[in-house]
Amino acid sequence: MIKVAIMGYGVVGSGVVEVFYKNHESIQKKAGMNLEIAHILDLRDFPGDPYEHLMTKDFNDILNDDEVKIVVETM
């Protein structure tokens, strides 16, 4: 499994996350591997967001996670 981190959760970042989950099977098939979003970095809080459990405000959470192999910058 390849873990992905998204940096930024504004219009573009939240859209990337939405498209990732909406097309998850197709993306994994084309990539030839299992992908999972591990972290979403943003300075703001998103109470009640379906991906709130993935949110972090600390870039070091991404930097120190050896399983994160793909970082998507949407800031």
C-alpha cells in the first residue's frame, strides 16, 4: 500500500480528495497499486468533515511518516 499526503484543503485540495475517493477503484487500477490518503495538511479546522480524522496542522506528521510516498501540494 502506498500512502498519500495532501497539502492544502481549500477548493483544489478538497476537490482532489473528493475525486480520489469518488474514483478510487479506477485510480488504483490505473496506478497498479493500492493507494490510501494518510494525511491532509491544513492550518484550519474542519469540524464534521468526513475526512477530519486525516487532518493535521503539522507538516512533520507527513515528513516523519515513512509510509508516505506521494505528496500532493495544492496550496
